[in-house]
Amino acid sequence: MVYRFRVILDTEEDVFRDIEIKQDTSLDEFHNCITQSFGFDGTEMASFYISNEQWEQGEEISLFDMSDGSSPVRLMSETLLEDVANKNQTRMIYIYDFLSMWTFMVELADIAAPEGTVDYPNLMFAHGELPESAPERTFESEGDGFGNEFESEFGDDLNIDDYNDMGFDENWN
């Protein structure tokens, strides 16, 4: 069978690629297909993450084993598409170049019979141009630690260097 994926760059503009690929292809080959379809050279680290319907990042499947050997690492070269994507599990997150954090939402759109005249993988459709640099990622607190309740108590204009207005003696010990 052939999997048809839509790979969407996580950005304001519409930038995506529709890719057909055989279900028994490794994630390593799918990674190469994605990098080529978006015009990357493919030399940077990358990982797939199993995702749910809310696009939450789950189990990592990495390009290389960068662990210290204390825990098993799932590798792209040892994982087939059919092992991580099916009718019930359709979403993955793909991150390319961990310094730039190019982030893509990968969704299985269809499962079809292969066509005899088509070479797979096949770039079916390309829409939008890749920006010069990866879109800025904003990481927000979920309210624990010094998140939103800290801001509401002290205001958005808190300056940590302004000790005089903080109401404590900095030479307390």
C-alpha cells in the first residue's frame, strides 16, 4: 500500500508538501524525502515524534542514537512507516535542524493502492516557499513555576534589577 502524507511547515503562511510513499519504507527514507521536497541539504539532525489529535509531542524516533546507552532509542533507520502510522494513528511531528527548529506537522491523509507507473516516493504537490529562516518558536508557561500567576502578581513591567521596589533587604544574611 501507499501512504499519502501532507507535511506542513508550522508557520503563518501556507507551506506544505503532499508526498506519496510506500508503507514499508523506513522513516529514514521518509526523512530524506521530506528534506529534499523542502530544499534542505539533509545534513542536520532530525527526529519524528508520534503525535495525537492535539498535535502533542510523544515518543521520539531519532535519526541517530545520541544517548548515553542507558535507555533504548528508537531510530528512523529501524522503524517503518507502517509501524508508526495507520488509520488510527495519523499524526507525527517532524523537527529538522535542532538549532533552527524547523517544525513540521505530518499527517497521513490517505492509504491507497500503488499505481504501476509511479515511482515512489512521489512528490504529488508542493505549495508555498520555504522562508529564509525557521519560524520563531514561542515557548509559553502553562502556569506552573513562575508562569502567568507570577506576572499577574507583580505586573508585566517587573525588572529583576530594581531591588528597591521589591520590598526586601538584599543583605538579609
